[in-house]
Amino acid sequence: MPKITYIEHNGTEHEVDVPEGWSVMEGAVKNMIPGIDADCGGACACATCHVYVDDAWREKTGTAEGMETSMLDFAEDVEENSRLSCQITVTPELDGLIVRMPRSQH
Amino acid sequence: MSETIVIIGAGQAGGQAAETLRREGFAGDIVLVGEEPHIPYQRPPLSKKFMAGEMPLERVYFKPPEFFETEQVELKLNIPATRIDRERKIVTLCGGEELAYGKLLIATGARVRTLDIPGADLSGVHYLRTIADVEGIQENFAEGAKLVVVGGGYIGLEVAAVAVKRGIDVTVLEVEPRVLQRVTTPEMSAFFEQVHTEEGVKIRCGTGVTAFEGGGKLEAVVTSTGERLPADFAVIGIGIVPNVDLAEEAGLAIDNGIVVDEQGQTSDPYIYAAGDCTNFPCVPVGRRIRLESVQNALDQAKAAAAAMAGTPKPYTQVPWFWSDQYNLKLQMAGLNQGYDEAVLRGDPGARRFSTFYLKKGAVIAVDAVNSPPDYMVGRELIAARAEVPPETLGDLEVSMKEIRQKYT
């Protein structure tokens, strides 16, 4: 199972196994990692699962498209490596992925 | 001394409350009681991806099964609570088991509104609220099967969208003159009627149901206009009723839901309530309401759990909702009741537009179709009670970013 490292805004790291086919958001929410709310459950409807993808992984995760881009446009503290984690599907290529959380999801 | 918190109702509010209690540092016992056999699960996908077979059960679960072990949340599933004794602070379960509580959270949600007409108990007549309901409906999914959906609300239209994509012959009956009448404008209703019609769904408005017919299994649906529509199965989506019986029998204040304050506290200081079953003061809307939505279930559960853990964080969020039908994402924020002006932004023909609702000049709600900026900025405008001129809201030459900058 791919391992993903989630780093909270305060620097706390969480490394967890996330099943293939799940989203990066689900990996956090279902392992009780704080910092990602994802109230809509991954429907790209709430923009509360914002993460920063580690630069080394940006090519593999791809970039935001369509709905996700326009949701991100209005999130707080958006950077070039911002993604909505509900829109990144976990694949074997993402084993080792590192994402960081923003200051707040609201 | 640590105390026990009992949560009645293992839906999303119940599951969220358990999580928040632990996150807020509550170290006592947590007992989560649910009448369904499942651990807490997400309801929104039931009429969307889960029904379409695009989301397996383990992803529908709100938390994985291990969560309840790790966080030491004791589960009592497949068993309804039957009584709350406020004197002795005891919840009685079906079968007689008694659970003592220091504090109690009632998160009993809602049940479907039923149609009390001849034949409603025939096999093939379904409602949609639970995983078991979806599994029952899916057994009828076969190409060419005939489905009659009773009710042109969000649930009915989402079911229609999933079913027609499976090659099912779908007819939606709506008793009102238009679909989504209770929640949106005539223009938005017309848009959804047109999209469904283009996808092959037959929509009949102003048409109720008077009977279901069949010998043991459903064969036809009889309409108020006197037609007899052949049907292999039917799905009824005509709303839900809050589960307030336990609270009412315990003598708690009830008024279209269990009456709570911004912290989710009921008229008994040791008892809180959250989710579809509550009537609460909605801060951004400025009045008491009862809401049927996952946002409300989660945010209110967080507030109630924080208060129960001794770290209050009142519930003040702007209500928001969404619906997925075909490739349309409808995102809604605020409540439009009492609006005096509706402003269209964008072009329904391009399937990308929104409706802003104004009351005395202030933005109170927005319905956005495939238009996240309108929805995202709309939420902020509603929270700020911003007064934006209608001609500005309707002008695509003025970007939502500019509107946000100027009016929030």
C-alpha cells in the first residue's frame, strides 16, 4: 500500500498507508489526521481539503483542472503547488508522497 | 473524574461528535448507539456515486472500523435506544440494557416521509435513506427496467440521473407544478427539467400518485391524473421527518425538531442534540431553523461535542449544500426563503450559471451550476450580508474576485 506523509501546519508529521484508489483526502480523514476537514466527503464541493504538494511530487500528482482550479482560486493561502486532496487519487506511483497542510481550511 | 458520554444515533453527526470529543481531549468513555447494523457512514453518496456503483462500501464509511478501536469509542450497533430517563441519567436500549450517562448527545436524524396509499407495501416500492435501501433499489437495476420516481426533489432527481445512465426507463412524478419548487426559482427548475428530459428522463409535474398496483410485486403506478404507468420498481423521495420521539417522551422542548442553542444544548443541560433532528438558532440566517444537510450534521456535531468536552466553539456557519446530476455540479449556500429578488448570472444554455437571491438588497443565498467562483464568493457575501447591486451580480464583465474585493 502506498505510504503518504501528511505534515500539519505546526510541523507534526503523520506517515500512513493509504489504499490505492482512495483519494489523498481520504487517507488523512480516515486516519484522523488533523488539518483536512473535507466536509463534503470528496465531492469537490467544499474546498476544505486544501494541501500543498511537495515540489518533488508535483509532476506525479498532476495539477488542478476544471472545477478544482476554480474552487482553489477562492481558498485561503493558495500557492502554485496547492491542490484539493480529494481530487488526487492514490496510485502506486505516489508511494512516498509528501503533502503539507495550510494554516486553516476556512 | 471522567464521565461517560452516550451518543444516540450512529449517523454522520454521531460519528463526527465521537471524533471531535477525542480531538478536544475528552478522555472519558464514549458509547455510540445506532439502530442500523453499520458503523457511521456518509449519506450524500447514497443517491450519487454509491448508488451508481462507483464508490465501494468501505469508502462510504465515515471512518474505517479501526477508528473506533483506536479512539476507544464503544459501538452498540443494530440496536435502537427506546427511552431516556433524565432523572436517573440513563438510556435504555431495545432489549432492556441500560447505559448510564454523564452527558448525552441525541443525533437520531430523520426518517423518510412515507406515502400512505394502497399498494405502498408492495415489493418493488422503495424509499431511500440507508445503505440497505440502496441495496434494495440496486437489485432492480437492469437495462430496460421501468422505474417511477415519486418526488422531483434532490433525492428523486439524483436517483433519476443515476438510473437513466444505467439504461433504465425513468419517469419522475412531481405533485407540484415544477421540480425543486420548494428550494429554487422557476428558471432553475426549468433548467433541471430540460437537462433531465434531454437525458431521456420523463418528467411529469402536477402529477401525484394515488396507488401502487401489482400481485405481490409492483406492476404499475396509478397517478392522480388517472394514468396507469407500468413499473418494475418505484423510488419514493418526498422528504424526511425528524426523529424527535425519544426526546419528546423525555420531556425535552420540541418545536419542529429538538430545540437547542448555538452549542447544541437542549432544554436539559446534560443533554445535547445535533443534525437533522434539531431546531437551532442559525446565526447567519438570523432565525431558528431545522436543516436537513450533511454540513449541518457535521458542523453542529462539532459544536455540540466541543461544548460537551468543555471547549465551546459555537455553531455559526453559513448553510451549504450540493447536488450531483450527470455532469452538473449544483452548489448552494444560504437559505433563499423570503427572497424578494433573484439575479441570474451566466447562461443556463451553456450549463454554467447561477442564481443569487437578495432580500432587501442583501445577498441571502446562491445556487450555482458548474460555477464554483459564484458559490465560493457567494458564501462570503452571505456571511457578510453584503449588499451588492443586482446589475453587478448579473454582469459577467465584473469577476467574482472583484465582487469579493469590493463587497466583503
